[in-house]
Amino acid sequence: MFSKDQMQVQNHREDTHTVLAQAGIFDSGLGGLTVVRALRERAPSLPIFYMADTARFPYGERMAEEVEERVVAVGQSLVDRGCTILVVACNTASSAALDRLRAELPVPIVGMEPPLKPAVAESMTGKVIVLTTVGTAKGDRLARLEAEHAMGVMVHTVPMPGLADLIENGLVRDRRVFTMLDDATRGPVESGADAVALGCTHYGFIEVVLRSVLPDHVAVIDAADAVARRTLAVLSEEGQLLTTGSPQPINYDVTGNRQDFSVAIGRLREMGEFLPDLVDIRALPIKEER
């Protein structure tokens, strides 16, 4: 019996010839670069195009229906420019639109979900924390994960309004970040929680700060590397070939203010965050249905 993902891969295999892989990765801002970073570390020569939909940032504070329409439009634009696999590097976008993307687009789709399952497996106390955006906290996907993988486990789901905004501006060491994380985790940790799942790709950039406010025994789980591994597995299942040779800069486009995005990237690098070389290019326009 095939799972839904396996059936999707099988259908794509039957419909396509072997092609050179090109990954299209997108998020409402720079958070998805945590996934880009993980994928580049595992597959240095894989061509990647990154779309930062900053004109609609943050997805996590918008209505699910609006996010769904926008995500489908962004995904279609990446397919139009030749991407052979899409990675929805946003938990909110995955919750809102993953099923529709898989139904409507002719390439395999890899989505995100809060790493609740590994957090539950890591926990020794049966109490875990999930830090999320407002949109992810309200979404069906997180509720399904909890029903499937957290039986008998206490899950503290903590929406973090405003945190992604600070990270989007590169303010990952801002005092407000420390305060927000301490306020969000202190109570659950005092009640016994010993694992924290990062339910937003932006949050991978504040892992150092988070660890500084947590006791040493509390585990922090990020989904970026797992998504990178899943992406490469799907490419292999699809028969898509990875190019050989030296790593190439990652092309990207921004739908909003390009200067603000560039400044934020610079701040992240100044804070010691490793990011691959990025080349700003203008992509095809995003067309939304009206």
C-alpha cells in the first residue's frame, strides 16, 4: 500500500522523462533560507532558485484563503521558470496550500510541518513546546500532527506574533527576541517540557538565542535538515539528476523591497549566520487569479 507522497512520486515518474533537477524554494521572507542552507550543505551543485514573497510577509498573520491563493501563484511562477521540484519552506503556506499545490502543479512538492514528531520522540518527560506563527497554530496540519504523533503527550503550542518580523529584519540578537523566547518557554519548561519544536522556518535563525534562555537539558528541533533530506530523496525517486561541478550562487527574487531584504541578509551574516552566496535576479511576474 502506497502513502499519499509515494503515490504522488509514482505518478510523476510515469509522466516525466529524466531531467536535470532545479529546486524552487519559497517563503514569505528570508526564513526559507534555513532550508536553502541545509539543502546546499547536502547537495552543493543543485541549482536553486529562491523566492522571498516579502510583499505578502508574513503569511502567518494572514487568512488561510489568502495564503492559499498566493502560494499557488508563487508556485506556478517557479514552475514557469523551469523549476523541477518545489519546496514550500513555510509551515503556514504548507498548512494552507500543500494539497492544492500537489493537485494543480506538474512537479513534485515538498512541504514543511512543525517537527512535532521528532520532538515527541526526543522528550523524556512527555511534555513538549511548539513555537509557531499564529497561522500555523490555527491550521489543520498542526492539529493532525498532534492527533497522530502526540498521543499521551502534553503539547504546549505557543504562537509567537511579532517574532518572525524581528527575524525578517535581521534583528536576531535583539533584546526583544530574548524576552519573547524567555516568556514563551519559561512556564512550560518549569512544568517539565524538555523539547522545543521550531514551527517556523524563520526561527532557525534564533536557535542560538533560544538555547541561551533554555536549560541545557532541553532539546531544540528544527525541520530544515529533514526537509533537505526529503527533497533529495524525492529527486532520486523521480529520477531527476543532480548536476556535477562546483557550487553555484543561489539565484533569488524578492516581491517586496529589495533593499530591506539585502540589509537583513547582511545583518544575519554579521551575527555569524552562514548563508550561501546569493544573486539577486528578477524572475517572471507572479500572476494571481482574481
